[in-house]
Amino acid sequence: MTTTDQPAEQTAVATDLQDERLRRSSGLRGTVDAQVRRIKDGDLGVLPVVAGLVVIWGVLQALNPIFLSSANLVNLTLECASVGIIALGVVFMLLVGQIDLSVGSVSGLSSAIVAILFVDKGLPVVVAIVAAVLAGAVVGFAYSLMFNRFGVPSFVITLAGLLGFLGLQLYLLGAQGSINLPFDSGLVKFAQLWFVPPWLSYVLVVLAAGGLLVTGLAHSRKRAAAGLSHRGLTDLGVRSAVLLLLLGFVVFYLNQTRGVGWMFVLFVGLVLVMHYLLSRTKWGRSVYAVGGNVEAARRAGINVRLVYTSCFMLCTSFAALGGVLAAARLAAANQSSGGGDVNLNAIAAAVIGGTSLFGGRGTAFAALLGVLVIQSISSGLTLLSLDSSFRFMVTGAVLMLAVALDSAARRTRASSGRA
Amino acid sequence: MTPTAPASAPADTSVLSLRSISKTFGAVAALTDVDLDVAPGQVVAVVGDNGAGKSTLVKVLAGVHAPTSGTITFEQRTVTIDDPATAHDLGIATVFQDLALCENLNVIENLFLGREINALRLDDVAMEVRSWELLRQLSAKIPTVRIPVASLSGGQRQTVAIARSLIGDPRVIILDEPTAALGVAQTAEVLNLVERLRERGLGVIMISHNMEDVRAVADKVAVLRLGRNNGVFDVQDVSSEEIIAAITGATDNAVSQRASRRQGATTTHEGAPS
């Protein structure tokens, strides 16, 4: 395995590279070339959002030097978690070509449920959280029944849900209007005070980079054994090293002040789990298939209704979990929980992160990247003591840009044959 | 196999037999008492005019529509095909006219859609190897299996669709208008493919409009007209004209012959310029 940079040339040409029309490139250079070609063909992936994030951070840092300080970034990561988890659910709806407009209301309802069960009824906090998330799942199941049985468009179902569950939230909170969560409860501590110990954060970083290297090598070896083209050792090594340095630096920088919050780790963990489910399981394939061509998916024997049901339920469950975390972060549930811009931010984050509104394209990482953009704008403008009017306008402009880019890239892809 | 079988029982040799299949959509009878038999290693062409019920028949066999009445016998067992998955589990694979491919997925993902190897941890290496095997068997000219189907040509997509139907070793393959959208060379390749399927001992049902294609590969021709059987012919014993007559309903009897003669005479008398 010493000269793995030229995998195909040594013996016979790998099975998947035999066609003479293929442009052949191998090794590290080949990987870079392939990436450049993809982007030129309109398969932008995460590039626009990463570039956008760099620009936004640059501008905000120039306007206010506190923005990129460790303390502010720690705060940013904590603010990301709840909206990010809601956006993660929205990604699933967009992938199957549907939309959920009620994520804000469902998250607000869930905030109210957790506060009432935990504070008013005195139930254990775990029970309250589970009940709130289950309530979210039930809402999703009800949506999917309406959608599958009666064929009501998801847009309308969830618009009704938006109103209905906002009403239910106000009704449950009743005369009090606001319930405070005790500061010494585990839930509030989790969202505000609990951070990963520095040593553990570095261990996690090394585990992540090492995991990438090991799985990459195993996969490469398996492909080689099967006579297919495979990535070389340097290629994989460089990839893992880049990840190690990047994550290591982020963690090091955050550790300068409070560090990495457990709530953010939970968010990233959920993104990784969902990424695995989407990219490496049969269910994930069927989600993309339903988003790409429902009829083809049905004829391939996929239980399309079940796929829709699972996505509706995941979306509302994540919205409910996001609501629990929002309540924990605020240490209160009130009438404006889940209201205001939560709904719009969550949907915008999924789209800005690169999930196509046309269905069938996008990854779980869209939620992470998109919510970083949204919260960066929010945090930066707050630091400049600009009120929410500016925040709405800037976020709106960025969303417009993201959707325009998606549509333009779609056209480029069509002309260069990349779907 | 039972000797007490009724008169219209399927022949022992057939892998798939339809008896008195009817399908109504509201007041419209799309299929009425249709019979069809396919033996292993036999290519049966189903022909008919627009609205003859060909596509409905395909959808009944593929499990997209349930028949209103009638029996389907598959390998001597009476079966009901409720959904596409059942059809596939039985061993009836269908290539639809619109191919039913997901354009956002790549060739491997499309080939194995709904039948992925290892549901909880997809074995993409095994799937890619199998994809190449299949495509090579069919002499497919697809440069790479890792590009989305959207970027393939019509013939390449047809090949992918046929290759997909072969996954899971079906006994019967239904091809709905496989050559309708193809060029000359691609049509020839698809016809070669059909012959390769026959050599492998599969029963093939081919829906087609194209008489040349039908005569080139089919063993039997079953004609549908207005949702009913209108004759089954052996390809060797029948001329294209006879098939066309059966399709259009101008059956070759004395009355119609006389009628056409008289009509021909009338037009000549009127001296219509040709």
C-alpha cells in the first residue's frame, strides 16, 4: 500500500474506470481536480454557504472586533443549538419535497408542555422532556395522516398547525402566560452552564479525525479488493489531518473561555446521526428517491407513505426537542416561546445551508451550516446594537441570495448533466 | 397441474397466465376478460392501438392497479398482486415506458432502489460491483455509474431501467414500449437485450407499437383491441398486415374484404387523384 496514489495503473484498470470517455485523475491532485470540476458544473455542495459564512464573519468582525472573540463564539454555538435542531427537522421535510411551516408553533407548544409538566405538575424532568418530544411526534403523525389519507398539501396542513398549536400553547399557559424553570434544574444547567471538559473536547476531536481516517482506509481497502478505484493513503491522510487541525483549532479557541457546550455537542451529534441515516441506510435512500421522483419510488416498491410519515414525525419531533432546549436556554416558557422569528429562521437555515426547496437534494449538514449563518447575522447585529428590524432585513437578503444561488446552480447542473 | 382444472386453466408450460382479467375505472372498462400466457424463454409482444389497454395491463401485472376481476397464475400458483413490491417478490419485473428512474440519484442508487444490499449499513462496494457486472452483461455503454441519471441519454436510461429489472433474478420481465424513444442503433441494442433475456430463460412481455421490432424478436403476438383480446398469433405464421388488421379491428373476413373492395372501387370511380 505504499504507492496507493496510482491505484488503477499498477494492474488492470479498475472496473469503474475502464470507459475511454472518462477523464482519469488519481491521487490527491485528482481529488482536487474532481472537486473543482464539480463546482464548475454547478454541483456547489457546501461551498456557497461556507464562503458566505467567511464573508459574513469578515464583515461583522470588521464592524465590531468583539464578534470573533472566543466568548461571543461560545455564546453563538449555544444559541445555534435549539434553532439548529429545528432546522435539522425541516431538512427532512424539504428532502421529500414538502414543507413544515408549523415548526415554530410546535416548538413553542413543546416549551409550554415541558414547563407545565416539570414545574407545575412536579414530574421528573426526563419525563417532561420525553412527553414534550412525544407530543411533537404525535403532531407529525397527525400531519402525515392528513397528508397520506386525504392528500392535503403539506403547506396547508402545517399552516393550520401553525395557528392551531400556537392557540394550544397560549391556552395551556393560560392566565400565567409565563412559567420559569428553576435555575438549579439539570435542564437549565445543561443549556447554560454545562461544558465539555477541555481534555475531553480534544479527545473527541482526535476520535473524529481518527474515525474518519479508519473508516476511509477500510472503505478504500474494500474497494481495492473489489477491483474498483479507491482513494490513496495520502489523500485520506490529508483529509483527516485537515479535519483534525480545523476542529482542533475551533475547540482550542472556544476553550479559551467557557469551551464547548454540551448542548452544542448534542446538536452536532444529532446532525452526524442523521447524516449517517440519510447517506448510509436504505431509509435514507428512499427519502432522496421520494424527493426526486415519487412515482419512481413507489414503483421501486418503496413504501412512500411510510417515508412521508417518518419525515413528518422526525420534523415535528426535532421541532419539539428544539422547543425544550429553547425553554432551557431561556429558563422559561412563555407566550412568545417559538414565536417571532423561530419558524422563519429554522426554515431559512435549512435552505441557506444548501437544502433544495425542489426536493431530493441536501444533507443533514445543511442545518448546521445554515443555522451558523443565521445566528452569526443575529449575533453580529445585536453586538452593533441594531434592533431586530435590521436583523430581519439582512437575514431576508441572505435567504434570497441562497435561493437564487440554488436556482442558478440547478440550471448549471442541468446544462452540464449533473441532475 | 391438477387434471381437474377447468377448461380455461393455464397451460402447464406457462410461467405467467392471465385469465379473464378485467379492470374498470369508474364507468370505463379499460380491460375486459383478457387472457395472456407467457412461457419461460418466450417473448410475447402485446400490441394494440392507443387506448387498447396495453398500459393498463402492464400496470395490473406490475401491481400498480389491482384488477377488478380475473385470476393471475404465476408458476402454477394463483396470486394476487397488490403492490409493486409483491410483483417484484414474485419475480415479475417491469420496465415502464417512462422508465421510473430518480434523476437525482446516480446509476447504482437507481439500480438498487428499494432493494439495497444491507439496509442499515449500505454495502455500496458490493452494489457497485454488481452494477458493473449487470451493465457489462448487457453490453451497456455507460461511462461511470456514479453520475446522476439526469445526465444520461435516452438509450442509456433505457439500459439502466432494464438492468434494474434484472436485479433479484426475476422470472418474467415486462417491457413497456422499450424502443419508443430510441434511435436506430439504440433500438437494435435493446432488441439484442431482449434476445439475451430470452436466452436466459426469462418470460418477456413486450408492449410495442413498432411492427418491425415485434417481428424481429417476438415469438407470439397478442393483440388487444378496446380492452379485449383480439387474437394471439405465432410470429412465423402471420404477416404484418394481418396483425395490423387485428389491431385496427378490420378483421380479415369476407364482409370486410368485400367492403374494402367496394370502397376501393368507389374511390376509383370518383376519380380521386392520388
